Amino acid sequence: MTVKLDFEECLKDSPRFRAAIEGVECDVSELETRLEKLLKLCATMLEVGRQYCTASKAFVGGVRDLSQHTQGDPMMNELLETTQLSSRQHIQTLVKEDMKRFKEARKEFERGSEGLASALHHNAEVPRRKQHEAEEAAQALQTARARARARALDYVLQINVIESKKKSEILQFMLMLMDAQASCLEHGHRLTQQLERYRRELGEQLHQLVLESAREKRDMEQRHAMIKQKDLSQDEGVLEGRGEAPDAVVMEGYLYKRASNAFKTWSRRWFSIQSNQLVYQKRAKDALTVVVDDLRLCTVKPCPDHERRFCFEVVSPSKSCLLQADSERHQQAWLSAVQSSIASAFSEGRTEAPGQHPERPSSMSAATMEVSGRSPREAVDKRVLDQVQRLEGNAQCCDCREPAPDWASINLGVTLCIECSGIHRSLGVHFSKVRSLTLDSWEPELVKLMCELGNNTLNRIYEARVEDMTVKKPQPSCSRAEKESWIRAKYVEKKFITKLPEVRLSRGGRRPPLKPKPGSISRATEPREAGTPPEGLHPGALLYWAAGQQNLPTMADALAHGADVNWVNSAEESRTPLLRAVAANSLLACEFLLQNGASVNQADSTGRGPLHHATILGHTGLACLFLKRGANQEAVDVEGKNPLSIAVDNANADIVTLLRLAKMREAEVAQGQSGDETYLDIFRDFSLMASDNPEMLTRRDLKLTTL
């Protein structure tokens, strides 16, 4: 222990002792000031440390949100808690307790010194003659001296204790602080070693990203150079089949629109065809302005007589809109896009706008058009995507092999990626009818149709000679122009299908009948393997044969080779492939033919169409299908009978119900009544039974009367 003041000097109370006391008091006062400052700095450091921890946690949280891979670390909290504990145990004890005792001892020492000085002064003033007062003064002086010495000794003790502790306690505090910091650094070192592997992985990923970035930069520079070499004097201004929404944008670009005000001013606006509507907007943040609410309600025509060039007019029952393109090519592109969208809207049977009923062809009644539309009440079957994609080959786009396609061509029976679906849509519905596997409603017969064909089957037909021709099929990374060139060559020009032998064509190019004449010899009558088509058939005759066999791949092959979907077999009462499929009671074959443009009202030589034959044969599911597709139930055969009278004669209660419901619905629509959706539910039930449980659709022998 280091002794700052000697106890012997304390008893002497000499000027040296008083000077030493003053020096010690100055040192203690300065020590207290510095310790209090240190405590404040420590508190500030702790507060800043807490703020650092909070900011660090927020930063780590941001990194976690970014990568979802970072884990928290309590290392800094541990350091701060150790520092706070150390300062509280040592520095605060020294300042708050030891300093307090030192100050109390100094006060007692000062009071004792003052009492002793007073006793000395009184003792000195007592005269000799007053012996009694002298004795009392001497006694008081002795008591005051004893008290002052005791308090002085206590004060010196506290001084020596302070002098001793100020070294050990402060040193211990610094040592504990250093230990905490060392522990923190050791912990950080261990974590750094643990992160070494992760750092190496990040470095490898960074290297790959740098390489990919360089490749992408090179590709963009090459594409930039190629585009600069093209003729950019003509602005395309059009994007087709973007598919950014459930109903893909068919076309978009700038057009001039003439205002309907008295000044007839022209304004340039951004137009697009989407969701079966023609809309425009001035800026991207502006709301869309609808020009035509339902494209089925309008027509489009060029205006060659207008004083401004490249004008065309979109006419609807309520208004007309005069538009102007930038060039003749743009004008033709917009005319074709609007016309194709109108045809697509009718073909796909989109739900009509409330309170509006478009004009329909004479062969299609109002009721059947309502039936063919997809009701908003129909929920999207989430299993359709999985069911169709599970088919071998359907897990990739049929044309570019993009994985997980979620679009389909319902008349071809193939799955497509979103970009190829846009190209298919631009071909027109007579080549391909595009539908979303996830966003559209699917009838059960369409789902089965997709599963009956598929990408592998269609590619064996449309890509039969690709390997022989050494043609390269596009990849998912290819440009839209490359994919469009491939798709047009494949489906429109049909460059890759096998060529038909000349023996399949009759002399003069006429269609030969499928049945041989009596007494003639034909290879078609020779015994052959079941399901094998006769040799030497014209594509139309092959389609007719395959429809009777319910062989959809062969039907697709015949159509690919140019078969007329409405081919007439003169040897069998001028029946068509659709009538042949009705005779075979093949719901899938009928659906396939209808999706590929077969006429639902084409009659045979007896005047009977598909609905007549379905009614005669009692095929309720087929009758429901034809009514949904717009069959004319008022048509009569050579005997003057329509389908309803035939159903009544045959006592087929199901078909009678369907025909009467369709007729009632047509009458309601003609009178401007919306009616309820009961009949839609009934048609939907019949469709489900026809597809999933055809045995439930049995004829019922009931006594029926006509309406």
C-alpha cells in the first residue's frame, strides 16, 4: 500500500501536514472531476454503442431482407454489457462510495480542527488568578485535541485508501475493458474464419456474374450493331401478342384520332387492342380511355376518300371513330389486327358486355351464342395446367422448347410459351386459337382434346422433315423475329411436313369418294391391320376415315396436308367428317373438327346436319355440344322435321329439354331480357356428363309433346 500521508505528521498537525492535506485535496478533487468525466464519456460511449447496435441490427435486417441468408450476432451487445458492468462495479464504486466517505471524513476533520482551535484560543485567554476556569479550559482543550486527532487520523486513513484504490480500481477497470474488447475481437476472428468459406463462394459467384455481365454486354453490343445496320427509316410502332395481361395486347402503337367536337381536331394517342377492347391513352400514368367496349359490336373500314392519308374508321352501333396511321403499312396492320380480334372474339366466345348483344350470323342464334360464352361463374380449373403439362412433351413449348408453358393452341392441341402464343395469335384463328391454361375457363372436352394430341404428336407431323432438311429449331433465347419465322414456316407454309405421294390425288385434282363403286377393286377393301388407314386416300377422305375411327392424330395429319375440314363424301349421302364423327359418337373428334373450322350446320343430301343426326342417334352430349357451338335448331330435313320434332318422336327427354331451353333463352334475349343462368348450369352439367360419364346420358322413353 502506498502511504500518501504519515500518521505521525497527522498527530503533529504541522504546516507540512496542512500543506500535504491541501495537495491531497487538490489531487482528489481533480481525480473526482476526471472520474466523473470518464463516467460521462463511458455513458456516452455506451449510448453510442447502443445506437451502433441498433443501427447494426437494422443494417443486418436490411441485408437479411435482401438475401434472406444473414444471421444475427450478439457480439457487440456482449462487449457493451461487459463494459457497463465493469464501470458500475469499479469506477462508480470509487466515485460514489469511496469519494463520499472521503468527503465526510474531511468535514469531520475540519470540524475537529475548528473545535481544537477554539479550545486552544479559550485556554490561552484564561488568566492566572482564575484557577478554576483554567482547569476547565485545560480539560476542554484535552477533549478537543483528542477528538481532532481521532478525526484527523480517520481523514488520513481515507486519503490513503483513496490513493491506494485509485490505482488498483482504475487499473482493474481498464483490464476488464481490455478483456471485453479482446473477447469481442476473438469472437470476431472466429466468425471471420467461419465466414471464409462463404466469402470464397461469394467470390466465385461474383466471378460468374462478371462473366455473365460481359457476355450480356457483348450480346447487347452485337444486337445494337445489327439493329443499327437495319433500315430504321420506317418506325414499326406496333407490338403484337405481348401477353402482359390475362388478355394479351394484340397490337399497340401511335395513331392520330379525330375529335368529335366542332373543330374536328386531331390528336396523337397511344392505342392498343386488349381484353377484346380498343383503348388509348396519352401518357402511361393516364387511365385507359375505351373507344370500343366490345370488338364484336364494331366493324372497321379504310377511308380512301378522306383528305388525310392512311385513315380508317372503327364503327360501332353507338359511335364511330376516325383514326389515322403513319403509313399505308401501318394502316393495313391496324385493319388486319382489328378484324382478327373481332374474329377471335367470336371464335373464343368471350362473355358479352352487360346490356349489349352483338349482331350474330344468321346461322347462329342469340341463345346459342350465350351458351357458347364462358360464364363469369365458371371457376378456372387449376388442375388443367398440370393435367396438360404432364403429357409427354408438353412440359416444354412446342415451338421453342421454353420450359413450363402456360398457353395452348386449342385447335392444334399443343402447349406454348407466352411469346410463341403471341405469334400464334397473330397468325389468325384459322391457323391457331390461343388460350391460357391458367387464366381461361376450360371445358372438359377441350382438356381431353389437349391430352389426346400434344406436342410430340403434332411435331411428328409438322416437323417430320426437319432433321433431313438440317433446319435448326429456335431456342428459348432466340429473338422474336427468329421464332416468328420458324412458326410461319411450320404452320402457315408447312415446309417441314412430309409430301403426299401423287397416288393420293385423283385425275383432274377431284376428290375421290371414300367408298369404292360396286364391283370395283380397291386396296382400301383389302384386309389390313385394325386402325390403319386405307392407302391412296386423298387428305379429305383420310380426314373422313379418321373421324369415324376417332383417331385425332390422323385427323391432324390430314388437316396438315391440306384436307378440307368440310370435305363431302359423295359416296355416303354427301356426309362430312363431322357427320362421320357424330355417327361414331365421338365427342373429341367432333370438338376437334369444330375447333378447326368445321361447319356445325352443313347438311348431307337428306338435309340433316350434325344436330339432326345427334338427335336421331340419341347422342345427348353431342347435341349439347352443337347447341353450344351455334347449331341451327330450326333447320328441317327433306321430311320437313327439325331436331325438336325428331327428339319428340324418339321420346328423348334430355335432348328435348336442351332444345326447349335454348329456344326459350333465344326468345328472352330477343325481347331484351337478361334471364337467369339456370339453363347455363344445365348445359354445363350435360357437357360434364358427356365428357366424364357418357353412360349417364341414356335415352328416356317418355311421352312428350311439342311446344
